Amino acid sequence: MKIQLILYASLAHLLPEESSGNSCFVEMAPGTTIRSLFERFQVPLDSPKIIFLNGRHAMEDHLLHNGDRIAVFPPIAGG
């Protein structure tokens, strides 16, 4: 199945070189979770992050489906 992964800010460097900007499309096996996707791209599992699946908040144990779009934001500070 084909998934779009979008990594923002300090996470963007984890994407493959052939990525377009801060996103890439990746083939994953059916039954893959967000956590498995993160493991494949070495997204730190123990660091805080905000995860969106198709525009809605999601957790790492959520199962992915063909065409899903995962966006990940690291914590951002500012004022």
C-alpha cells in the first residue's frame, strides 16, 4: 500500500534524499502501524511529537491503509 509521509521542521532530514520537500510516498505492507512507519524512517519513538493521519490527530498504534497521509510535527517553542 502507498502512504504519504510528511515530516516537519527538525524531523524533515529523516526523509530519503529523493523526497520532494518535506514529504515522500512509501510502499508499506498491509497491517502496518504508524509506529512501524516511524521505525522504518528512524523517527524517534521516545520524543514528543504531534501526529496527524489524514488531517486528524492519531496515535502510533493506528493501522494504516492505502492512500493514508501521515504528518508529523516535533514540539515547537516560540512566543
